[in-house]
Amino acid sequence: MALEITHLGTGSRGNATLLSGEESKVLIDCGFSGRQMEKRLATIGVKPTEIDAIVMSHHHTDHGQGAAIFSKRWGATIHANFTTCAGMGLDPVNQCQIFDALERLQFGDDISLLPVPIPHDGAENVGFIFSDRRGARGAVITDLGSATEELLGHLRGCSHISIEANYDAKRLALGPYPPSLKARIAGRGGHLSNTQVAEILAEVVTDEVETIVLCHLSEKNNAPHIAESEVLFGLEDWSGDLRISTQIGPEFSHVLTQPASARIIQSKSPQR
Ligand SMILES: [Zn+2]
Ligand SMILES: [Zn+2]
């Protein structure tokens, strides 16, 4: 079985993504209550006790509020960098396994994760590049105000990209938030607008990318059809599968595919 990616829900009210391999199951973030996590996992036939680890992007409650209870109740180990561990009020010795930026995390022999630092206010946030044992790669990237060259480098070569499309610039500007909050969201350490994610994807997406999921859409400052059309407009010739993850999940799963070039190399052996 190849690695499967399932968003259990994304947005400002909670985020959690399941990476499911043959041997290991890892959650990226755990931003729902224990009961919600149990319920959402049950809809895809997964028991909480099957989860090996929760790997944290950052400490904000929409990503971490269920992690400690999940770990205590069902035994999954929490992995986080030091700032995130401290921000969640966890003991770095007994309650967290601490990782550094760009330190490869290995789960079983089928899931490998690389935490890549990304700018996000008041948090030491990381995006995750993951790979399976065949070397197929994917990404889950949320909560960032801008993309770094380092991140773009890691996104190149991924066959699956889940990335936030938080707000539409016009909706944010005209919307109900106070000016200070608007400035924070739109700042370099805030969130990505549809325009920014369209630009990022236009830079890194080739035919090798088969699936893209837009995540963490603001319910007040964005709408799925606006995000989707802006991204697709920037990716004119791309013919892969684009989906939107909302707060209500899980709605779909993706299987991590090997890039076409790798498949061609492998099938080059005996040909008749
Ligand atoms: Zn955040
Ligand atoms: Zn968030």
C-alpha cells in the first residue's frame, strides 16, 4: 500500500492531517478535541490507537489543542520543536520528542518527514515534506505569511502538495476584521493569500505534480470557488487533481504517486 494523505479537517477551527503507510500512521497536527479526532478517524476506519505519532507544525490552538489528550489517551508520541513544545505547555523531556529544523524524522520504514521552517507570527512554524520508501514525495504546508527560497526548493519534485490558501485580498480588506488583525494576516508572518499561493504553485508545479489540496481557507475572508479559480488561472496547462480541504473532514484521500520520471526509469528494464 502506498502512502495515503487524508485531511481530517483544516481551517481556523482545527487542523489535522493523517499520513497512512503500510506500517506507520502519523498525524500532522491535532487541532481537534479527542472526541472529534476519534470520530473523524472512525469515518475512514482508523482507530486512535493505530496512530504512532503526532508531528506538530506549531503551537497555535487550531493545530495543537487535542495533541496532549490524544497522546495521553491513545499513546501516540508527540514530536515538536522546542518552541512549539513550550508553547503547548508540554514538558520537553517527558511529553515531547524534540526535533530541529531540517532534521529527518523516520516512522517505521515507510514514512519519512522533513520539517522546513516557515515564517508565521509568534510561532516557530514548520511545513512538512514527507516521503515514502520508494522516494515519492509530498508536502503539507499551512500557516505562513510568505514562502522562502528554501521551501520552494523542497516543494520542487513533490507529486502531492497540500498548501494553505487562507484569504482573498479583497475580501480581507473589505471584511469585518480590525485593521491590526488585517495587517497581521496579510503580513510576511501571517497567512498566504490566494494570489500568493497561486504564485508559489506557478513556480514549483510541473506535470510531475498530480494532486494539489488547498487548505486552511478562512471562512470569512475566502471562498472555495475564488481560491480554486485563482490557483487554476496561474496553472494554465496543469491537468492534475485540485481539491479544497474544509473544516469538515475527512472528505477525500490521496495516494502519493511516484513522479512520472521515476516510473519511466523503473519500467525501462526488460522491454519487448
Ligand atoms: Zn498558526
Ligand atoms: Zn492555523
